Amino acid sequence: MINKLCIFGVGLIGGSLALALKKAGYCKTIVGCSRNEAHLKRAVELGVIDSYTLDQKEAVKGADIVLLAVPIRAIGTILENISDVLDKDTIVTDAGSAKGSVINAVKLAFNGVLPPNFVAGHPIAGREKSSVEAAISDLYEGHKVVLTPTSETNEKAVKAVKEMWKTAGATVEMLPIKQHDDVLAATSHLPHVLAFTFVNSLSKSKYKDEVFDYAAGGFESFSRTASSDAVMWRDICLENKTAILDALDAYQEDLAKIKQAISNSNAEEIESLFIQAKTTRDRIINKS
């Protein structure tokens, strides 16, 4: 049970967690904080949070858990602002998609030391819309949340964060930081980069009006993530740059293979590559 949960960034991720915990009766009070008062008022109107404040220091006073559900590059600044007023028992966690950069930001905010009550985390769930209006209470049901604790992390803090996400319906798993960032670069960050680039590429076609007029289900499903929050994904690209570039290099090699096969009218190789992809995807989807 959480007496006070403070959420920085009451959008899809933070808002959905708030709704899930409210539904489960797991929180006595949830306080939101951001720079956008109209957004926070809307969150109160929707019943996502109980109250709000624009004062970051005031927001965290007496909090059991603080969730940083903001773009990655904002995490360090927030921690610098609240570090001197956090209660010694307050647990801080985040929802950032690149854990290496988050850990570095935390250390900078706390004079080179990783606080034992900081638990790095990443909910692997989402929708293409990121506002508080998109928040739903069942967003995390059937989805994973990855925690990446370090040797400095307090086990009691890890347990509390784990219980919070499990109460929201998630399956909680642990991964080393680098493994998390490499895996997510390939499975999440790369697809978003491809979707954004795909839409931009089509928009430059001399037949762009016709292209979009005749776009069918394939366009909608492949490009869906291009409706995601641009600021959040800008930060992810910059903060997990090395892993994303590695994933892009590997993808470009595979693109070159299929391009060559098509150029050579190599029907056997084209079919083989497609069958391999179909078999792999069907196995993954059927397993889930």
C-alpha cells in the first residue's frame, strides 16, 4: 500500500499507472507535478490524480514513491531540484526507455553517487497517443516492466517498485542495464525510427497525395508509432545513440540483401527471406 505517490509527467505512462493503482485501491493519494497547469487540472478532472502542484520540491514532500514519467533528458534536472528535500525513505523510480543514460543523470544529480532508493525501471507498454486523455487503467495488464537495479540499489526499494507495477497488472522482470538498452534499441527504438522515417519518405513522393489516399492497412499498422510523442523519441535517440546506431547498421545490411535480391530478380532468395521472417514472427506471436 502506498500512502503518497508523486508522479512527474501525468501522461499516458504515469496516468495509466495512477488509474490502475486507484482501481486496485493501492494508493491513498496521488499527486501530479509538471510545468503545465492546464494539463494537471485536466488530470484531476479525469480522476487520474487527486491533486497537483507546480512546485517540484513541494510535490515530493512525504511521498513514499516518486515516479519520473518524463522525457529522459528532463530526469536529471528534476532530480537536481528535489534531491535536497527527498525524505531518506522516499523511493524514486523512472519510466525511461534508455537506462544507461538515466543512471548517469541520477549520479550527476547526486554528486556522483547512485542513491540506494533509486530504482531504474521501464514499462514496456504504450499507445501512440501520449496525453493524459489516453491513460487507461489496464494499459499494463499482460505487459512487462523491466527493472535494472545496480549493486547500490536497496532490495527493499526494488521490492516496493516491483509490487507497485505488479499491482498495476504488469509482469516485472530484471535485466542488466546494457542488455536492456541493446534489446530495446532493436525491438522498440529501431521500429519507431523506421516508422517516423517511412512516413517522412512517403511525404516526399511526387505522388504523395495519391500515396496517402490509397494507403491501406499495411500503411496504418507499419506507421502507427509515427504518431508517438516526438520529444520523447528525440530524447531516446540521443540517450541510447550507440545501441540504436548498431541496430540501424544491422538493419541496413539486411536491407541491402533484399535490395540486391530484388535487383537480381532472385525469386528464390526473396521468397526464402520472406519465409524466414514469417516463420520467426508467427512463432513469436503464437508464443505470446
